Amino acid sequence: MTVKPTVLQELPVDLERERLPRHVAVIMDGNGRWAKRRGQPRIMGHRRGVDVLKDLLRCCRDWGIQALTAYAFSTENWGRPSEEVEFLMTLFERVLRRELREMVQENVQIRFVGNLQALPQSLQEEIARSVEATQHNQSIRFTVATNYGGRQEILQACRAIATQVQQGLLQPEQIDEAIFERHLYTTGICDPDLLIRTSGEMRLSNFLLWQMAYAELYVTDTLWPDFDRAAFHQALTAYQQRDRRFGKV
């Protein structure tokens, strides 16, 4: 299958390419409210949200942003109505099957983080197939957090490290940030520079708690299904106006 070469598109004139974030993370909030305002079932908001995410991924790739991570389904989302959860699992599977060929052609590398073993078997198989098919792609790294929880990620890393100590493979004084990060779901992925949350909610919702230590936060009242390239442009403009000191003067 032919892979399309990556061609960077011209940025809006007020953005500086060298000051773009390397890694953008998004909390895609507001699908249900978007649908409700239109008198539609919540699932219509989720369907629209998939199209928005696809366009954002292409925008990041076109503008030269190296990585995009999307919070697709949290460990807490299992508490939603069973019909909605079932629809989301089916939607994830259908989208992967439908979009895989295009992601391969457009040189997108896809990766999933979270407790994937708890997902339906058919979805696990589709995830494995998409990860394998795109593992060597290089235009952009697209990470999907599915059945993901930041606290749970930290706990599983601690358990894995504790097991190594118990087995005599690691000494407690050897444990540092680099070793800890190698046991996270996101090992090998640089930390996000910018976190965007839609729908105006002012919280992290258990998303990438370790990795967000120095991320710039941008919250917009725009609901996710309405988040377009113009809204992303505004987020990037705000990001480039920040002075990132990482705790230093």
C-alpha cells in the first residue's frame, strides 16, 4: 500500500511554526449536550465528535504537530447508561475498521493506552490490527486513551516496579522518573505541551495526571462537536502567548 508523503500546510500567519506544541492532548467534552440542544439522542453527538477528531488529527499533521492524544473513554465512563457504552464500543470498532486504510496511506501511527483487556474482544482485535498496521508510520503519532484512568496508570506502574524490587531486579534507590515513566502506558511518548478541554469544564478528569505536570491548559466553552480548525487556531494562539518556564525563573 502506498504511503502518502507528509506535506506541511501553510500555517495561519499569526502562528510561528517553531513555537508550536510538539504534543497536543484533548479532552473531548460536550457531545451529549451538543446533541441534547438539537433534540437528538446523545449518540449523535458522539458520531459528530468522531468527525471532529478526524479533522483535528489531519490539521495537526498538516501543520507539523508531532503528536495528538485524545481522551476517548475513561475508566469512569463505564458508569454511563449501558446503551451508550455499548454504542461507544461499537463506534470505536467501526471507526477503526473504516479509517485504517486511510491512516496507513496518510502515514499516521496509532497507539492505544489504558486497560485494553477490559474492552470487548472484537474491539481488542481491531485495536491490535490497527496498531500493527501503522507502527512504522511517521507523519504524526495519534494516541487514543481508551478505558484509561490516570490514577490507575500510576498504580499499575507502582505495582510493576514493586514486583521488580521484590524479585531483586531493582533497588529502591535506583527508582527515578525515567524508570517510573518506562512503566506508564505512555512510555516512549513525549509529555503533552498543551491540553485542550472543550465545553468549559475546569478539571483534568483523571487524564494523564503524571504527564500533565507542565502542560499548558486551555479551556474553551465550545462543545466538542463544534470544535473546528478556527477554534484550534485560537488555542494555539493562546499557547504561543504563554511563557513556559517549567518552574524556573
